[in-house]
Amino acid sequence: MSVLAKPMPIVELLTADNHKLLINVRRESTTLLVDDKLSLSYDREGRLIGAWQDGRNYRRSLDNRVLEKQEGTQPGLAHRVRRELPADEARAWLEKIYALAAQSAELLAAPSTRVTNAATPADLTLARDAFARILSCDWQRLVRDRETFHWIYRPVHILPPDQYLALVLQATEGCSHNHCAFCGFYRDRKFHIKSLAEFRQHIRDVRAFFGGAIGLRKSIFLADANALVMPQEQLVPLFDAINQEFVIPPCGVRDDALRAWQAEHPIHFDGVFSFVDAFTTRRKTAREFADLCQRGLRRVYVGLETGDPELLRFLGKPNTPNDVVQLVDHIKAGGVAVGIIVLAGAGGEKYAAQHVRHTVATLNQMPLDERDLIYFSELVDFPGSDYSALARDANIRPLRVAEIEHQMTQMRAGLYFPDLMRAPKISYYDIREFLY
Ligand code: SF4
């Protein structure tokens, strides 16, 4: 839910023993900065979102997993450091972080602590209220939250990077295909389309779970893998249910008109976003996408993976690259933007040259513009995957990280956009850096 920015109180404190504490209370989150060395961010319910400590970034998922990331000593993917903390370590780390917040609350209350900026008594009250919310989240509360989260949601394994702060609504569970050799995201569940009644209840449960923290969520992501696969007559009522619950800007409103609309609707979501596949959804027409656009659909993410038909077959995708081009045409003609995902490193050394050549040619056929995205997602071969076995049988040497980086550079170099001012954004997508 986007909340238009307005000045929010920042309280700067100096303790008797010269510790600096900065408290920034926003409507959707609270940030604490301790001695310019430790930064902690909390949602409106007081749940930790993330932290920065000793040059490392930490992100907490809604079910209390913690991902640690650090820039490498040199630029480049090979040097990035990332790891998910084991459950015991994550618990110990979370308890330590909440203890630090409790110490900060004591500093705020200490008579010897001085306010060193123009914070008003009302600002101090807001800061105390924020600490009360944070300190209500002890480990027992976080465990209860995790259980509630798992009761409402099937595991949310993946979102596109620009949607990490989305409010996920699971209209479907799983993937209707579930056989791509490189993908293990939905092997743990059967494909299921929710009825309208189930979906309405899901929205109520999600709203209750997020509470005030819903303000941190900017958009709505309709999950799981391919929610748009359902027939249009089933999909439209789900979109209508979303519109009855949430405020979304009208279709086609952009730039100054969008800013004016946002000023009139300070609390809103940017739109509905979703993954689509190119084998079941390719029959959706531009008219159908236009109807969904009218109901808030703003961008869909399509796994092209590769423009090479031979490699695509090897990966277990039951469509051709041309199906993706055709689907993108329909989506764009319906007024909806696209995010195209390319699987960097797929097919290893054996397919490298044809992967680059055909992917560039396929992307260059698409009418992409500044509202669209191209993601290069590094192939991550999970243990025991179908891809591992296939690659082993075909004697394929996987590309090293530096070679994958080179492949992405080659693909980028081959892309052609007639108007560079209106070119899509291109970025890297690392599925290992996702937590919800
Ligand atoms: S890549 Fe997409 S279509 Fe293929 S199995 Fe995974 S979720 Fe399903």
C-alpha cells in the first residue's frame, strides 16, 4: 500500500555516555539508527523487517527466516556473500536484535538522555509508541506469527525483485505445469484454483495477519506460479474482489494525471502483478488482458528462459520462444506491461552460444518499452533437480559464475531498442536473495 510521503518525526538523542540514537517513525515503518553503526527497520506491527550491522545486511521473512548478505571484496557475482542463517542462529540473532531495541527504549526513557534536534513532545510520544509496538514482538509472538503465516499461506518461494514488497494473494496454489527441469518451487504442492469464496476469505485472513503492517506493501502480487491460467470468467470476479478491498489507480493513468490521482488517494496499491506462462496463457486475447488492466493488472512476468527452441525443450518448457513473443504482443496490446525473465547459464557450455544468439533475437522481436523489465536470472541448480540429471546425462559442463556474467553482458550488448529513452530496464535477478 503506497502512502504518500509527508514529513515524519525524526528524534535524535544523545545519551549520558555519548551514544547516538536516531528514531525515524513513519506511518508504515520505524527505523532505529544506533551510533551510525547499527540500523534496524520494523513494520507498523513492530516486526523486524531488516537490519544493517557491521557492513552486513539482514532480512527477516514473515516466518522468521533470516538472510544475511554482504558485498564481496571485489565487484561481481562470484564475490557476493549470502547465506540463510540456520534456524537456531536465526532465533539467537532475532532475540539479540530485539534486546538491542529494548536497550534503545531504555535510553529514550532515561532522564539523562538529551534530545539533540527539534523533536517535539508529540514526536517523542510517537517514538515511545513505536517502541511499545516493537517490544510487543518477543520471540513467542514471532513464533505465533509464523504459525499464522503458515496457516494462511502456502510457502511463497519466489517473487520478481521489483515485487519483494508486494502483498501476496494466493489465488492459486502451485503450478499447473510443474515439470520444468530447473524449477523446484512448487513440487511441494498440488495445483489448486481457489473459489471466489475461498479467495475472499484468504484476503480477510491476509488483512488480519498484516494489520497495520499492510502499509509497507506497495503492490498486490497474485500468486502462485501462474494465477492468470484460470479461465477469464473465473479470474474477473477475483479481480473484482481485489478492487472491492483495495484502492488501485485507474488503468492508463500516468505521469501528472497519476500524481494528481495519488494526491486524492494517499493510501493505495500501485496495481496487481502476476506471473504467467506462455503455454496455457497464450490463448488469452489482448481484449482479455485489457479487461484485467481495467481491473488493476499492471505487469505480468513471463519466463522466456531462452530464445533457443532446442534449449527450451531441454529445459522441459512446453512452449516455443515464438509463443512468448505472441503472448507479449497480446499483453502489451491490452495495456499491461511485461517483465521478461531470461535464465542465464541455462544449458551450460554446450548451449551457451545458441542461447545468447536466439535469446537476443527473440527479445529484439518484442515491443518492449520503458514500462517493461528484462531480468537475467542465474540458473540455480538445486540438489536432486531434473536439470542436474539431464545435464549430467548430456555431459554438460555448467558455466562458471564469471562465464554467466559474460553471457549476460553478451546478451545485453545484442539488444536493440529503437528509442533508448524508452528502453526497458534490465537487471539481475538472484532467486537465492528472496525471502517473503
Ligand atoms: S518455471 Fe514456471 S511453469 Fe515451469 S514449473 Fe516452475 S513455476 Fe511452473
